[in-house]
Amino acid sequence: KNILNSMTISVIQIGNTGANMVNPVTVQDTETLRQALARFIDQGVRFNVQSNPGLPIQMTLKYVGSGAADQVAAITMTTEYLDVVSIQRPPRQCVTHQVWDGPGGGWQRVRMNGRDLEANPGDRFDFNYRSGWNWSGVVASGDYDAEGWHTWDRPRDGELGFPITNKSPFGLIGRFGSGSKAGEDPAFPPSKAPGAQACQPQIEGAPNCSSAFWIGRSLQVTAGESVNVGWGPLWLGTNDNNPYNGDANKRWTIDICVERKDYGGTSTRNARPFNL
């Protein structure tokens, strides 16, 4: 109590409203001191369009104190923040992924740099089949590359691919996000007959659109560009209603490259250290 009674606290404020400087701060014990300082800080940081608009900052603070309780404390505080000036598109990045029909196969998330590869609207993806064979589990069907059973002109009733019904069974397909709807890929002719109506979401009488998109041996696609090409985590799989009964030792190797949407500008961050 004697220390508190003889204590004087001087505060220099920069960049706040100054509203808390109207009345002196009087305290009787350590708890009222803590409360007074909390009120002091809270009043000083209140937003005001005219007098205290504030700035977005990312900060790192370090504090060092010295001196006993009955002495004047020598305090050093340093801080710095990063000011994001603009955004730079990251360089083109590529990853290799394997796809197979058999135990442990089916739909799988693609990972890059230790985490799931996510697509944002406007990101461009390149898919290229590099090598390998798959076997679907159908007896005497033989092996095939990423085009699947591509010898058909188009799938016929009872012989449809799944979930993309207007492309060959067992070929390489992809999706962004968690959709699981079966239907057609609007990038290709309808499966029923030449000239038939293409899939249209929420249009009565039109075929359903699949949540997946056809890749085959190669594809370049932009996330968010069509009804079945959205955004979110990238998944790869096979156009097969049972992608788990084949040979897990036979696998395709797929190259995936992504170029993020360019929002313009270059990336510059200004570090501005200062002392308090």
C-alpha cells in the first residue's frame, strides 16, 4: 500500500482518441490498479472513424523488465509488423498422383506440399496421364490406360460409366469438393443419342449433370468455369460404380499442375520496427 501511495505512472499515448486522458487514475491496491490500466487501454483503442480509424497489422511483441517492486522499472518493449502491400500469384506447382481400381483405391484427395490440394475459383489445372495400367475387376476385360474402355462410340444403356454416364467406363475422372451426383459431363455429347439435350441443372426433362468431370489422358480446366467444375479439395478417381474390386498393383501415374489465379501486382511486405 505504501508503494502504491507513493507511485506515479506516466503514460505517453500515440495514435488513440485521447478520451481516457480526461480524468486522473486513482488506485488503492493492485486489483484496482489492474482494473484502471485495463480501462485505460480499452478506452484508448476504441474505434473512431475520424480520430482513431486504426490500421490492420500483424505484430510481434517482446517485453523485458528490470528493477524491484519499490524501484522505477526499466522497461524495453520492441515490436514490428508486416504491412501487406499487394498480392503475388505463386509460381506454377506440380505434383504426381497415382490412381487405381482395387482395395484402397477409388476416390482419393490429391495432396501437395504435405496438405490437401485446394482449388479456388479461377485457378487453372493441367492433368496429364504419364504411365501405367488399370484393371477394373471385370473378367476378361483386359488392362487399359486413363481413357478406360474408350473403344465404344459412347456408353449404351446398361453399360454406362459412373458417375459420368456419357463417357467411357473406368476412365480417369476428377472433382472439386465433395459432390457425388451421377449424370453427364456437359463438356461432351449426351449419352442417349446425337443431338439429344445436354445436361442442365434444375431444368425439367434435361439429363442430370455429374458432380465429376472427365479427364482421360489429359485435360486443362479452370476451377469454377462450369456446372460440374467447381472449387474445393481436388479428388481423382475412376469412372466406375465399384472402384475397389480391381487390381491394386496396377496403377496410373498422373501429373497435376496448378496455376493460381493472378490478382495482379507483386508481393511486397514492409517490416517497420520501432521502440516503445
